[in-house]
Amino acid sequence: MAEEIILLDYWASMFGMRTRIALEEKGVKYEYREEDLSNKSPLLLEMNPIHKKIPVLIHKGKPICESIIQVQYIDELWPDSNPILPSDPYQRAQARFWADYIDKKTYVPCKALWSETGEKQEAAKMEFIEVLKTLDSELGDKSFFGGNKFGLVDIAFIGFYSWFRTYEEVANLTIVAKFPKLISWAQRCLKRESVAKALPDSDKVLKSVSDHRKIVLGIDEFHV
Amino acid sequence: MANLPILLDYWPSMFGMRARVALREKGVEFEYREEDFSNKSALLLQSNPIHKKIPVLIHNGKPVCESLNVVQYVDEAWPEKNPFFPSDPYGRAQARFWADFVDKKFADAQFKIWGKKGEEQEAGKKEFIEAVKILEAELGDKPYFGGDSFGYVDISLITFSSWFQAYEKFGNFSIESESPKLIAWAKRCMEKESVSKSLPDSEKIVAYAAEYRKNNL
């Protein structure tokens, strides 16, 4: 029976990826609709009038906005398959804390990493390195952020992995060499079908950003 | 006998107040500890090394940080009394959305009104009034944002009402004339003991904000 789920999304959005992963984890069928962020659809503007952003999850005609809220919603609707949040209140609070940390600390610098140059980009680089250091420390020797099971925090951060190559190239950041634990973690997550399906090719992201920078900023990253 | 939960807090913080209201709604006795921001306690720095901010709820020796996170935790750790969320997933998602809206749009705007001056303050006022009108539309004719019962969104927003007088004084405008429904809602919430006990006097907040402006602007 069709659940009538529509996801308004943008292929390269690490936020949209979260919702895609959650839906795939639960084995839920949905209709993916690509939004042109320079020409947002009337449906997007109608369903998310407050923020006008993707992803927007539309379930039986009713919108749910904000990616972490969508992931929790999906988890509550289909609680039996692949639970995303743990059942213990303290563990749940920890998961929410780290998902919130990722949201609070990555949104601004990650945008600046690919859209800025000079000082602004440098400042963003410092901020993002701090985030990576903190997450690396929080992950420790665990398989996933929540311990043995793939969960909310993994879903919250894994999408950024598809942008690592872009950050390394356009912002001259060293990530793979400096954070082997995080890279192992990402590879571990990618073994899950939900993640492999949801994440775009890293090179595709890099090409898209490089093209943008060429057009908008007049920068050609690939001078030999 | 188990130790009381400890709340590391700061009396004028509308974020700290959320935790107080949540605990009182559940009838949970707790130990309130005032933090001095110029000299943060070792316990605070140890319990919240990432943000170093209040409120922090320490329950069974384990810290929970970020006010909305604390409120959700309190709801889940003491589930029997006064649930903060409806039981249906869509209602819960909506509650989370609106509390997030309060944090994203309302909180930033209100700070500019009492914490800034000139153009920044004017911009803050504009954003604040916009946010107030959106919230008023969302409230509609319901007694609470949660519907018939006081809930998560009410908790996330009501604590700012202790600052309304300060916004009006320093922003030079009347919140009631912009949104009578919101003022009526705030009065309704203040009838609850969990709220009235947790919010400081508006005059004390006005004095606090005046001092801040004297020292910073």
C-alpha cells in the first residue's frame, strides 16, 4: 500500500541525504523530487513557507520540515525496522545533542568552505577542522557514534562525507590523511545500502561546486 | 536514597527557565545551582565541555545539555505525568518544528532588541515582530500551542515572556498591540505554578538588561 510520501530535495544536500537514508533504512517507498534551488517549486514554497528550504517531507499531503525532525518522524512511524534512536532516555538525549551539535557547527562554515575565498574561507576551514576534531574524539573507538548500532548521529553526519573531496580541493583542507578514524567510520556507514543509495558521488559534488566557483567567483581550481 | 537531579543554571536565562518549567511540570524535585559566567564552575565545564553553557541537567551523575534537549529528556525520563508531546508522530514533528522555530528565529531577534542598538536593534525589532505574528498565527484559537494542554512549544516560548517588558522598554514598542493573542497566551501559561515559579520578575530582568546595555553598548 502506497504511503504517499514525497521528498522535495536537492541531490547534493547533506541534509536531504539524512532523510533519504532514514526512509531507505525503514524500507519505505517514496517519490523523490529534485528542486532547482534557483527556481523553487510552488509546492516547496507552499509546504515550507517559513524557511523555504529543502528537504521537505510530504506525507499524505502534510509537510514535515527540518531534516533531523524528519528523521525522528520516520523513526517514530516505523519503529520496528532498524530503529534510528535508542530507547534509553539518556542515550536519546546524547544522540540529539550530537545531531544538534553537527547542525549548529557545520551549517555556516560548510557553506563558506565552498562558496567563499580568502579570509572567509580560511576562517571556515578553522571552524570545520574543530568540528572534525571534536567528532573524531566523540567517535573514539566505537563503530558508530551511538556505539554498535548505526543511528541518528551517523545519519546526521555521513552526508558530509560526500563533500570531503570538495572541501579538500576547493578549500585546500586535509581531511582523509588527518582523520583516518572518521574515514573508516564513513566507509563502514557506506556498507549500508541506505547510505550507499543516498550519497552522491564525491566527484560529482566536486564538479558541481567547481563549475559554480568558475562561473560565480571566476576561479578555476584545476590549473596545472 | 538517590541524589536529587542538579540543574546548573543562570537566573535570567530564558533557556535555563525552560528546564525549570519542565522539571516542575513533572513534579520533579531538583537542586538549582546558580552559575557565575565570569567564573564557571568546574562541574559546568566538566559537564558541558563542548558548549560550556547552561542549562545543564545532571541526572544520576550524567549531564544533559541544550535546553530543548533537556526538556525532551525530562519528558522521557518522567513519562507518567503531564506529557509534553502529543502521541501521534505528526503532532510531535510539528511540536519539534515550532520549538526549533523559536530557537532559530525568535531567540536571535529578541537578543538584538535588548542587546544591541541602532540599526541592529531596529532589524531585530522587525524580525521579532515578524516571528511574533507567525507564532500568533500558529497558536490560532487554541489555548496552548500544544492544543488543550500546555506542552513542548509552550515551554520553549513562555520563558521569553519574562523578558517582554525589557523588549518593550528598550525596543520602544508594545508587544500587546502587535499580538494580543500571544499576551493572552502568556498570561494563561503564567497561571500554571510550574511557570510562575520558574520565571523571574520582569522588573529584575529589565534591570539586568539595563546593566548589560550600560556595560556593553
